[in-house]
Amino acid sequence: MEEASKRALVIGGGIAGIQASLDLADMGIHVDLIEKKPCIGGKMAQLDKTFPTNDCSICILAPKLSECYRNLNITLYSYSEVQKVEGIVGNFSVEILKHARYVKEDLCINCGLCVEKCPMRVEDEFDRQLRKRRAIYMYYLQGVPAIMTIDKKNCLWFTKEACRICEKNCEKEAIDFNQKDELIKINNIGSIIVATGYNLIEDIDNDILKNYGYQKYRNVVTALEFERMLSASGPQEGHIKRISDGEEPKKIAYLQCIGSRTDRGAKYCSSICCMYTTKEAMIAHEHDNELESYIFYIDMRAGGKGFQSFLRRGEAEYDIKYIKSKIAEISIDKNESPIIVYEDLDTSEIKKLKVDIVVLATCIIPPEGIVKLAEVIGFELDDYNFIKTPPFSPVKTSRDGIFTCGCVHEPMDIPRSVAEGSSAAARAAEIIRGG
Ligand SMILES: Cc1cc2nc3c(=O)[nH]c(=O)nc-3n(C[C@H](O)[C@H](O)[C@H](O)COP(=O)(O)OP(=O)(O)OC[C@H]3O[C@@H](n4cnc5c(N)ncnc54)[C@H](O)[C@@H]3O)c2cc1C
């Protein structure tokens, strides 16, 4: 009897994992794509526009999301995590824990009635706590799969044995409070790709950000929060407003290298911030062409094709002022407008600038849970806990048959994450097709 064809396992449904899955599926290889959040998309889904073209992020991503969902060669396990990996290259077995959504995936049609009726309002993780969502929710508007999830720790039924309003209002009878987490075993996996992306320094350590007034002053926000503020589907519906008073800003300052290239935070360069800061300043300027933008930087690291001219365009067409500087202190005036005290490194003078909003370009760090995943799968991490890869085989891990792509092994932008997704797919296919 002919042996069943080998499959590929991709862990992480951000742009890198999505690209790897689509390429493998196109080669006729079956892919099991595991995503721990309720929907795939990763950080790219949270961005408003993307450099270097400043195209709408979700417009590029959405067709790939639905292709992942519809492709018959891809089985998507969302809200799931890998628990155990056994076997050797060419023949791994994997155990997956699929968390209960308390919503039947085959019945929910994402009509939104349950969300409308749910009385609980909780912080929205996708919108970086800038607005509230309900205890039953869609992870984000364009999310795939388009299925609701009940957040057990905030649902009144699970916390107080009261409510069940969503169940009463669901015409499809899709709510199932008795649903249990499920253990799923997948055999016959030829190769595994780890694409679990990144977190940001504020996700684990706010102490460094506190030095810049974050969470002390309402008009100091992080760059990812600012992406959500810029986004038409975000908490401010695409109209940039100060958090403190809802006023439109006239001056915005962007501070680079927050938590990176420092002994107090991460010692490495976060690599993408020089570019996305200029992008955010450009997009904000497109919202209001009288807006003044100031970028405070240590040095500019824009090493990609066309990147330097992107910065020059920022200066020439968007009137962005680049200030080579060291930030000394941030305080606020009586209107909660941040005042930046800095050393101008061109003149060695100490200067002050009052703005309406400060945006902190915070450092990329390895994703939550990577140490455990490294133990489960058996690959090595580097000194910072990114996946260790050799210099001339950037998608290869220390374990045979296990590849990686995207920010989980070092900070990188979307074009490179996509290129690495394709590269990891090709390496996995070599094993699966090569036998
Ligand atoms: C503020 C900001 C602005 C940016 N702007 C741009 C831009 O304009 N242009 C550009 O090119 N780049 C930009 N980037 C960089 C871009 O976000 C990354 O290049 C890209 O998201 C990397 O994709 P990824 O798939 O490696 O990681 P992610 O997007 O982080 O995706 C990883 C996925 O893996 C999932 N996951 C994590 N752990 C597990 C696990 N244990 N099991 C299963 N799934 C797991 C996550 O939930 C997530 O869905 C920006 C970044 C920031 C912070």
C-alpha cells in the first residue's frame, strides 16, 4: 500500500506563517496551520498602512487570509497551541490543544447579535486597550475565521453563573457553554515551520516606557497604539485625536529606539522602527497636512531597497523634521501636552519642544511562550531568546526538519517576512517531496 503523503505543520498565522502555508499548499502539500489567537493575521492585521509603499495593510492581507481558510490543502487550527512534538525529521507527530471558544464553529455566521446583547465590556487586546469589546467577540473586524469567541475569564456565565444572553439571542444556536478544550493528534508530518512572530517590549516591561511618561501621561502612546489610532477600523475610526481631550493634534513627536539598543532594555536594534516611524508621520500628515511632525532619533538605520529615499521623501514632501538627539525628560503642561527635553546632538544644546502627542517606537522582543515552544520542539534560542539560525541558512533551526521564518528569529519587516515564508516553505518541501 502506498504510504500516506507527508504533511507540513506551520506554527503561527502571521504574514510569515501565512505565506509559508500558501506556498506549500500551492505545491500540493497538505498544511496544518496552528494559530494561538482566535484569528490569523498577526501584527500585520493591526497596522494601518505599510511601508515601503504605504498601501493599506488589511487590503494586502485579507485575500491571503481567506485563501488560507478556503484552500483545501490547508487545515486551520485557530485558538490552538502545540503541546507535544515527537518523532524525527520526515516523520513527526504533534499534539495540539484546541481551546474551547464556547461557540460552534460550524454554526456561527458572525451576525453580531450576540455581541450587541452582551452586557460585559472589557479591554480590547487587538485595539491595544484603546477601546472596549464585549465578553463574546470577533477578534477583529476582518478576522479569519469569522467566528465569535467567548472570553471565559470575563463572561458572566463563567464568573457568576448568570446571564447567557448571547445564547438566548443566537438564532443559529451556536453558543455552547459545555464545549471543552480538545486534544488533537496529527501524524505523518514531514517538516515543521515555526513562525510565531514577536511581542513588543511594553507587553512584558513597562518600566522603560515609564521613563517617557507612558501610562502616566495620556498623550504618550506606543507606535502600535498609534497604528490603531490611524486605522479607519480602529478605536478613533481613522480621525487622530488626543486621548486626553479628543482634540485633533497639531504637533506629533515620534521617539525612536525605545527599549532597544540600550543596556536597560534590549541590546539589539529593533530594525524596523526608523522606517515605520517615518511611515506613521507621513500617514498622519495625510490626515491633516498642517500637522507638524518631529522624529527624534539616535541614528537612521534604513537599510533596504528604496528605504533611504523613503526618508528623504518624508523630509521633502511631508515636512518631517528629523532631530538627532538624546531624550532627557518628558513632562506635561496643564493641558496634558507633553514637553520633551532633549539634547540636540548636532549642536550639543539642551532644548525643549511642546507637542500634542508623543509616539514611542518600542522594541520588538521574542514572542511570549517561545522558551516553552523551544523545549517542546527541541530547537535552540540565541542570547535574546530569538530562534537561533546559522548566518548562511537564515530559515534553518538547530533541529533537523524544523524551519523558521519572520520575526521569531529576528526583527524584520513584512517584505522580508514574506520572502522568508517562501524560503521556509521551499526547505520544508525539499524534505517532504524528497522523502
Ligand atoms: C508599530 C509597527 C509598525 C509596523 N509597520 C510596518 C510597515 O509599515 N511595514 C512593514 O514591512 N513592517 C511593519 N512592521 C513589522 C511587521 O509587523 C512584521 O514584519 C510582521 O508582522 C512579521 O510577521 P510575523 O508573521 O513574523 O509575526 P506576527 O505578525 O507577530 O505573527 C505571528 C503569529 O503567530 C502567532 N503565535 C504566537 N505564538 C504562537 C504559538 N505559540 N502558537 C501558535 N501561534 C502563535 C501570533 O498570534 C501571530 O498571529 C511594523 C511593526 C510595528 C510594531
